[in-house]
Amino acid sequence: VLKDFFGEWLKNFFENIKTLIPSWSQILFWGLILWSMSGLLYPRIEEFLFRKKETMDAEQYPLPPDHYYPAFRNILCSLILLFAAYLIFEFYYLWCREIPKGFRYSEYAHQGAAWLTFALALSTLVIGLIFQGGILRDSRLPFLKKLAWIWSLENLILAICAFHRTQIYVHYNGLSRMRVVAVFGIAVVVAGFILVVLKVAWQKNFIWLVRRHLWALALTILLYLLIPVDYFVTRYNVKQILSGNPAPAVQIAVHPIGPDGCLVLLDLLDCPDENVREGVRALLAKIQRKLEEKASKNKKLGWTFFQLAEINALESISLRSDQWKYYYKYSEYRQEALQTFDSYGRKWYD
């Protein structure tokens, strides 16, 4: 139900997005309001993020009304049963049995992994909201914590299921940038959930949790930026193709490849699969032309536009350019080879 609702909403949003785009005067006005508001809120935000203490003192909170404890207990019990039922379904159909023929892998990975990740994020919020304030003074708190630990274990198993779905999709037709982003996204949600568990165990407050969540998100983004993603993505796909699995060719034919990834494509110049071999040669000819044009343009713009990765890639590619000089010289043959390669790869586009 949620999938259909949000799917229809997103469809309508993108179809009518032109009517939602404001004028430049509105954008400028909103920008000024945002700038003013951020200045007014800064003292409160600074106090919240940097000055408040992180340890939660339960004694300063009054005992909650009597109906809070049974409500929290019933919520956790219901969620434990719900997650247990889902995990039984997940293992029976998706771990212990073969995926049925004709099943769309894109639906399997996207809808599955995305909703499992959403469930983990929602679990983070629920546990964080339950274990705070006066409830920590309740004499029945140990039983509530036991329920939380059981549900936490189910959540960690759920995270493994999310990684498993993504791994099956990667095994089907290769690795891509977005699949790496998906893995990082699942990882940061899992890290956030573990932080919530630690918050409960160490009796920390929401200030502590917000700060650690921001650190986890910042470190994940930094790690993604530092890792040569294109190199590892292309290397995996090239290795699969050379081992006799042509499906990852779709990732090379359809998606853009950065300078660090295009060097790995040189290994496919002697690929026994003619469609892949000729397609990669035409692709390298196209990449070489783009890198040469960009290098010429950047040279005029000055040293601030110098990119060592692009220079190294161009030098390495140029050394073997005689293997695709035909495609480099004649654009019509290059486009024909690229279209053939694209059609060949889209057999596994799902």
C-alpha cells in the first residue's frame, strides 16, 4: 500500500514539476529568509549540538503516567512478532529457495533493500523515543530492555537481509556507483541503529545520539569521496566478464565511467567476446577524445583546473590508442559500435 501510494505521488510530482518550480524572485526571497532564520536559530542550535551534556539523568524527569509502560511493552512485543514473521518469510523464500524465473531483479533489489533500510531507520526512531525521560525510573525497565534487545537482534538480521538482496543484484548484472551508494546507505543506517542501542545501554540522551549520528553520516560521506569508486566498480565488472559472465557489460555500456575506472577497461581489449571487445574499443576512443578536449580546455583555464587522474588516464590510454584508431578517426563507425555494445548490454538491463 505504501509503495503504491508513494509511487503514484512521485509520478505526479515529476510529471507536474514544472508547475512547482518558483520564479527567481521567489527563490531569492526564500534564500534571504533562510539566511535570516539561520542567524536567529544559530544560538539555539549551537547550544543543542555543542554545549548540552550528553549523559541522561533520569532523576530529573518525573515518572510517566501508568499507561506509558504497557503501551511501550505492547509496541515492542508487537514489533518482535511482526519482524519474526517477516524474517521467516525472508529466509524461506529468498535464502533457502531459488528465485523464480521471470522475477524482476530490479524490483527484488530496489523495493526489497530500500524498504528493509527504511524499517531499520524507523526502528532507530522508535527505540530512541521509548528509552528516554521518566520511563528510565520505572522499576519494570529491565523487562522493557530485554524486549528491546530481542528486537535489536531481529533488526541486525534484517540488515544482513538488506545486504543479501543487494549482493544478489550485484551478482546478477554487476556493480555500479548506485549499488555502492546503496551499500554505504545500509551501512550508515546500521551504524545509526547500533548507536541507538548503545544510547539505551549507556543511558545517554538525544543530544549524544544526534552528535554521533552526524559523525557517522559525515564519516560515511567522507569515506565514499575518498575511495576510488569507479576503479573498484569497473574492476569488478571487468573481472566478471573475463571469467565468462558477460552480464556486467551492461554497467560498462550504459553508465559513465570516470578516469580511474577507464584504465581498467584496457584489460578488455583482448576479450574473446567480440561485442564486448569492439564496444570497449569504441568507448575508449570516445573517452580519449573527451579527455583530450578537457585537457586542452583546462590548460587555458589555468592550474586550478588541473586533474592528475585525468592526465594519467589520458597518457595511459594514448599509449594503446593504435588499437582503436579506426574508431577514433571515424565518428560514424564509433557511434555504430557503441550502439551495438549498448544493445548487447541491455539484455541484462533490469
